[in-house]
Amino acid sequence: MADYVCPLCKRRIARDLVLFLKHTDQHIIDQIKISHPEWVETDGTCGPCAEYYRNQLTMGNGQLNIGPHERQKRVAFGVMALGAGVALTAFLFLTSAAPASRWVLALPFTGAALGFIQARKKTCAFLAIAGLQNMDKGQSAITEAEAVKALKGRGYLILVQAVATGVISAGLLTLLP
């Protein structure tokens, strides 16, 4: 098979589209660095690109308020609460408890949803509402007013989603014979 030839530097590149695109992308980056030096940060990365990736990592609006270890704790809590909910559901069905008694299942299912949603959104609802963060080094206050406002809104939304999930789950189980 024939090699690709770069139209700019005439370099021959193995017929692998990924390698060819990587090579030509580097030409584009080099040209941007020459024509817009103000875009390049001190470490050589493109400023707008670095900002874009920072926003992606912090979910764009505001910032995350829990680190990886804290997210793992929320997932573990969600798994335990879901397990408790499933076990309690089995108990209520096996003992032929009244359908109205199944509303108690809203508690473990709300807890499970809360754990999973917080981990997915990288936000502890209670810390967010209090304007705090725990990036695996203990709790600390968030100093940026815009971030606090965005996180408070996200915190309340997480609580509403978790409660709705728990109540809907329990409600559906009360409908079963």
C-alpha cells in the first residue's frame, strides 16, 4: 500500500489515518502557536483548549465538590442502600405485608439514588448547599461566589431527584399485589 504524504512538509507517513491526522494536527497547532502566541500558556498548551478541558473535567457550570475517594464512598453507600431496599422488599413480599407498608421502601431507595446521583454528578448535595467541598483532603469552603451558587442549585436538584426516585420506586411497589 502507498504511504500518505503530508501536504505541508511532504513527509511520508505509514498508511494509518490516525497517524496521518495526528501529524497534520501538529502542523495546525504549530501554526496557531506562531500566529496567536497569546493563546499559548507557559507550559506550551493552548489556553482556550486548556480552559475547555478544565470545564469538561469540572462539569462546566461551577465546579465539582467531591474528589474520587468521596465519590467511591457515595457509590458504596448507594450499593448498601440498594441492597437494604431489595432485602426489605423481599421481606415485605414474603411476609405478605400490606401494600401500604411498602411506602417504607422509599427510604432505602432514596438513599441509594442519593449515593449514585452524587457520585455521577461529582457533587455532595449537603456539602454543596452549605458551600463546602471535600476533595479527599477534608472539608473546605468554596470561595468563588458563582461556584457556590451553581453548586447550591445542583445540590437541591440532586436531593429532589433522589427523593423522587425513592418515592416513585416505593409507589410502584405498592401497586403490586
